[in-house]
Amino acid sequence: MAIQVEDLCYTYGEGTALERQALKHVSFEIQDGEFVGLIGHTGSGKSTLIQHLNGLIKPTSGDIKYQGVSIYSQGYKLKDLRSKVGLVFQYPEYQLFEADIFTDVCFGPKNLGLPQEEVEKRARHALKLVGMDEKFYKQSPFELSGGQKRRVAIAGVLAMRPEMMILDEPTRGIDVGTKESIHNLIRSYARQGMAVLMVSSD
């Protein structure tokens, strides 16, 4: 089993005048190789929920277990979790920050302590998987179209070879053709045994 969420609650601004409960007693499981869709309207707590799944947010109460072990247990390394549970943000600009896209995609595997040759091999493979031509490799990620930015953000996560991938609105605001190719790409990961959680308000 990839991930278990048990009675998860999260409150923004707890104890203040702006207190707002975003998650109320949420429980679910995602199996290895399972493709799950999470659908809800804007403001329903989808993004808040998924940021818990790789430890970016700590819940007000409840627990999350990855492969049977609580990610809040003493000594648990969240860095290891984040290499196994890859998160692609709703706005790819939040995770693109290097001078060019090849360096950007290299960042994750480099952070895992891999040899430079392996880092670059993974980056090239991931960029090829998402359909980014080599002519873009030295281009700034901020010069790309919305669809291209999403592809690069997905490649950055794929280069880390995660066991589970979470995608927050991966096709929002992009053209139909690009949307279809990204959906096909995501489905192919699930067929290869990766657990996939795809979030959408559409």
C-alpha cells in the first residue's frame, strides 16, 4: 500500500479570528500502481490535502502513513519521503527556478546525492518522456508556454524516479491538444506501476 490517510484535520489560523477548518476527518488509502482522481470545486481543500502527503504541511490532527510507517514518527526523514512521493504544483512557476530547464530538471536527482552522470541521464530521460526537444534544454523556464512549463515541472519530478506522483490541476489553462498529451503521459505512469493522484476542479 502506497499511502494511508487517517482522520486528517487541518485548520488555518488556529486560535485566531481568521480560523478556518480546511480538512475535516479525511481518511483514504491509495494502493501501489493505483490511479486516483481527486475532484472538488475551488477552495474545497484539495491543494491543502495533497501538500500533507509529502510533508509540506503538518496536520492539526490525524496521521499519514507511507508504506505502513507514519511520516510523523520520530526520526522519519521527510527528504526521503519527498523523493518517493513527487508533487507537481498547480502553478509550475512555484517549482521552476533555475537558469535553464535542463539544470532545473537536474535539481531533484542532484539533491538525492547521485553522481553527475546519472543526474544528467535521468534529466534527459525525463525531458524526453514529457516530449521536450533538446533545443529547449538551455532555455529559461520562464520563456516557455504554460503547457511547456507543466511538462518541465513533471519532468523534474519524474527525474527523481518517485513511487507515487501527485499532480495538482496538471492541465488547467492549457490547450486541448496539450491537455490530451499530458493525460496520456500520466496514464502511462500508472500502467507502469506508479501510484498516481490527479487533482482537478474540472
